[in-house]
Amino acid sequence: HNLTDIINEDHENAKYLPGINLPETVYAEPELLDATSDADILVFVTPHQFVRGICERLKGKVKKDALAVSLIKGFEVSSNDINLISEVVTDSLGIECAALSGANVAQDIAE
């Protein structure tokens, strides 16, 4: 079984949140474009180094009036610039992106 099958069948993210029961209404969609094609709000919760690649895959495929929220810690650093992750999302997708951050550990929040 892959992780999305385990989440959908057993209602547990055994890899990242072992022992935490997820509601049956939580559905893991493994295909990025299927998960986002009709979304009004995109929530970004991924390691920061993957954001630009994800946005490249989404470019032109999200609703023009969609909104985004970034829960990602860190910055994108290039040789001549430092960008907030929310700026990367906004610049890449042309949609507004808010940022929500703070010290947390996923296991503590899930419990």
C-alpha cells in the first residue's frame, strides 16, 4: 500500500502521524492537479524547496479568484534575492497568498 491508500482506507497517516485517527471525511488525493483543479483555497504545507516546482505545475490551472495560505517555514534564497514563500506563490500563480506561521510540531497539533 502507498501512503494515500493507507490514509483513505485506515484513516491514519502512518508515516507522519502514527497513532492519530483521521476523520473519515479526510481524503488523500495523490494527484496534484486533481486535488486543486476546482479549489477555492490552496493550502501549502510542504518543505519550502518544493514550492516553486509545485507552483510551476499549477500555473494556469487554478481558479483566477482562488486564494492561497502558506504554512511553510523558511524562505526562498537565490544569489540576488530572498523571498517569503507566500511571495513565491503569489508571483508564480498570480493569486493572493497569506502566511500563517508559528512554532509547532505536527504531532502535538494532531493530538
